[in-house]
Amino acid sequence: MQNKIICLGIESTAHTLGVGIVESNGNILANIRDSYIPPYGKGIHPAEAARHHALKMKETIQKALKQAGIKLKDVNLIAFAQGPGMGPCLRTGAVAARTLALTLNKPLVGVNHLVAHIELGKLVTGATDPVVLIVSGGTTALATLTGNRYRILGETLDIAIGNCFDRFAREVGLHDPKHPWPGPMFDKVASKGTKYIELPYIVKGMDLSFSGLLTAALKKVKEGYKVEDVAYSLQETALAMITEVTERALAHTGKNELLLTGGFTRNMRLQNMLKTMVKDRDAKLHVTPPEYATDNGVMIAWLGILAYTHGITTKIEDSYVKQRWRIEEVEVTWVKEKQ
Ligand SMILES: Nc1ncnc2c1ncn2[C@@H]1O[C@H](COP(=O)(O)OP(=O)(O)OP(=O)(O)O)[C@@H](O)[C@H]1O
Ligand SMILES: [Mg+2]
């Protein structure tokens, strides 16, 4: 095997098209992202997002090569997010990855998007054997390595935390033209709330439910409560639920590292609640920096390298996309579990 491998990774599971270039020593050479922004007030239309990715694919790859200061011929390995995600979006990335692998005559690796979030989080924060909290628009899950699999310890039973706050913000008309997602605007409004309004707190064992909470919060706004107070109460309730199950996951596994990743990592109130919780337990919180916490191509390239250097490649005929690829289905061959 050559000394140094350079992997180009393509992320296209949802609204973000990402191309990352990483060396096998963990050196990150490029991280280029281009996101599909739905019309104001609307969610993501998968076919429209896929069209965006197809139109931007060539340009995004070229920008990544330029940022890395390399030519396409210098790439030794092609990785792509094979799932889970939206079918049309996944297929667009898969087509580009197959085309590159065949044209360049280089190996192809299809990787799991959630495992990729975890492995890049570990690389950039230095976490070794953490409980991982993945929070984004589409995911709210707690996972940890047990044996040779990342197991889900708890997850949302309905909508994800990012989606819950985004939908609240859209329904009550919060909009900041500078940001495609209502997240930052929601934070701003919630930080102005002063009165806590009682809302349903729904934790079922290690699992969470946010859709009843969202409905109850919207009802409070209709009843005439101040949007700031309801947003504040929604934030306090939902994030306390997440913090409670995360603490239980640390207690249950006996692990003392917590890794936070996913686009919702940017929510400062969540970071602060988790910080207080880990401090009380003498555990350490590792926060993935925003550019690597949100969907990106670097995480796909890095997991591509880990998988490839541990004997995994994906044949073209096996490179079909897996929209519902569960994290537990992935055999983790590249990590030695601590005894
Ligand atoms: N500053 C912020 N504070 C809080 N939340 C934010 C902030 N910025 C963005 N978000 C939220 O993060 C989410 C976007 O996360 P991300 O970029 O990982 O994309 P995603 O489509 O949600 O990812 P996935 O497909 O992995 O679920 C949105 O719900 C958005 O509102
Ligand atoms: Mg993601």
C-alpha cells in the first residue's frame, strides 16, 4: 500500500453538497460546501435539492481541488455518503462518485453518514471512546461503540431537535434573511424570553419525543403568550430532555467523554447545559467545531480512509444508495475497543 492516501469525499444526503479532501494521516486539505436553500417558509424538496447538487457538483469538486492545491489525478480514493438520507440527493452523489472512481480507475468506498459524523468529530476533537450526541435538522441520537458497532442508546421517536425549532420558527414567522435556516433567529428570540411556561416534557427511557412539545408550544402562541417566552420555554424544555438522556447514557456506559456533533451543535444553550452536566460527573465534553459538525465532505473522506485502510471497498454493483441505513448495520473494523 502507498504511504499516503488522498481521499476525495462527497456528501449529498440532504440539503448540503459537500466535497472534502483528506490525507490518510488525518490532514484536512479541503472542505467546500454548497447548500440548497428552500424557498422561504418551505422545507426541503428532495428532487429540488438533488437538482441543486447535480448542477453544483463539478464546480464544488473543482473548488475543493483548488483549495487542496492538487489535481484530480493526485486523488487515490473516492468516498461517498451511501446513506441514510433522501433518495434523489444520495443518488446524485453516488453517480458522481462512481463516475470519478471509474474514470480515474481508483477504489470507491460508500460510507454511512452518521458514522462519518462520529469519526470526524473524534479526529478533530481528540475524543477516543466517547458517548456521541448527534443533533441536527434530521437527527437526534445518542450512540457509542460497543463491540464492533456503534449502538444507538437513545433517539427521537418522531422529529429531530433542529426540525422542531425550525418548524416553530417558521410557523410563528421568525425569519432572518441572512440565514437560510431559522436556527440562529430562534436562538435570538428565545434568549429574550423571561417567563417559563409549562410545556410537556417527553422522555421515554432513553428516547425522546418532540412533536407533542412543538404542538403544545404553537398552541401557547395562539393563546396569546409572548413568542419570546414560548421560544425560551420550548428551548429550556427540549434541551433539558436531551441533557437528561445524555447524562443517563454516560452513567449507563460508564464512559467519561461526551462528543457533540451535527449542525445543531451551534446551539449555545445546549452546549452550556451539557457543560454543566459533564462537570458534575467529572466527564469531558468535546464540541465539534461548526464547519465539521454540520454536514460536510471531509467526514465522508475521512471515514473513506479509515474504511479503506482496514480492507473495505465498495464494488460499483454494490454502490446503490441506502436511504434507511442504520448505524448498527456498519461493522467498525478500524477502532480497537478499550478493554
Ligand atoms: N446558530 C444555530 N443555532 C442553533 N441551531 C442552528 C444554528 N444554525 C443552524 N442550526 C440548525 O442546525 C440544523 C442544520 O443542521 P445541518 O447543517 O447538520 O443539516 P441537517 O440537514 O440538519 O443535517 P442532517 O441531514 O445530518 O440531519 C438546522 O435545524 C438549523 O436550524
Ligand atoms: Mg448530518
